[in-house]
Amino acid sequence: MTRPKYSEATILSVAKTTLASGRSTVATLAEFGITAISLDAFEADIGQAEALPREANQRVQLRYLTHYKDDALFVCEQWGKKLRMRLELAFGRGSHELGTFPAKQFNAAESSENAMMSVMPLLIELADKHQAVLADHGQTPEILAQGPTVLADLRTADAAQEVRKVEKLQATQARYELFLRLYDTITRINKVGRLVFRDDPVHLALFESKWPTSSAPEPDAEQTTMV
């Protein structure tokens, strides 16, 4: 994914200046295809770029979904830890029943929603299998029923986050493509302007480079924090 060299604010500013210069000299620029129609298309691209939702808002939405998923993962983790404690209390530390608890998988799942979604069905099966005994150690029918519910919540949260990630990636790609198109149009107009007005210092000045002098990429402030 190619990112524009300059910030969106800089590209928009230079684009508007270039559009105004092109409008004022379109009769001369038309020799090289810079016409009122092409400038209208350029102006439409500028308007589309200005209307784009701020990328910071997209990051906030994704961050919210990430928190939602993390909360659902935590609830599953707590449910599983309580099940393990009840199995130990009911059957003893070295018991076969406690040994069937997938401890290694569960420990790895505490920081991985994918691992948790894989191990939770095993925990639910264990809880249901031993309900008659675990009931004496606090596993009520309501707590047992929470297992499938919290797993479903985690799956929903994970799916929502993954969809938003794809949407954000697609939106970012489209955003970059639009600003790269603006940059290319600016470059083309200014190149033509410098050619046709090479002997006209007053008009030539309209098409001199308006880009910052630094050659380093100039990221937008709101794009520097990644999620």
C-alpha cells in the first residue's frame, strides 16, 4: 500500500492553489489537455477528499471494538478459571477429572481470542459433564448456562473487530489512492504550466512547486498512531 509523500492537509492546500492557478490560465493550458472539464474532475476529487471521514475516527471505532473483544475474552477467562477451581475442589488436585481440564491450552488462551474460542467448547463440555458434582461447589444452572453465552459473545466481538479491520484497510487504501491521484494531477498541471509559461515570469510563478522543501515523508498528525 503506497502512502502519499505529503500529509493530507498539505496535499489539499496545494491542490486548491493549483486548481485556482489552472482555472485562471486554462485557455493556455488547454493545449496540453488541461481543460475546464479536467479541472472540474480535479475539483471533484478535492471535494471528495475533504468529505472523507477523519482517519482518527476510524481508529476510535476500531479501538472500541478491540476493547469490546478484550472484555469478552476476559469474561471467558474468568469463567474458565472458576470452572478449574470447582473441579479441584470437587475432585482433588491429582484427580483424573481435574487432569482432563486443558490447562496448557487454557493458559495460552488468556491472551488469544482464537485460542479461547477453540478451548471454550471443551470447558463447557467438562462443566456440563460434571454438573451434578460441581453444583455442590457453586456451579448453578445459571453459571453453567453462561458458558455458551460468553463464548457466543466472544465470537461476536471477534467477528465485528475483524470486519472493521478489513473495512479500515479498504478505506485506507481508497484514501491513499485518492490523495495520490490529487498529487499526480497537481504535478501534471504544474509541469504543463512551467512549460507553457517558461517565458512569462508572472504566470510561471503560479506553477512553481508549492511542496515543503524537506524530502522526508510528512505524515498527518492523526495518522501517526496505529491500532
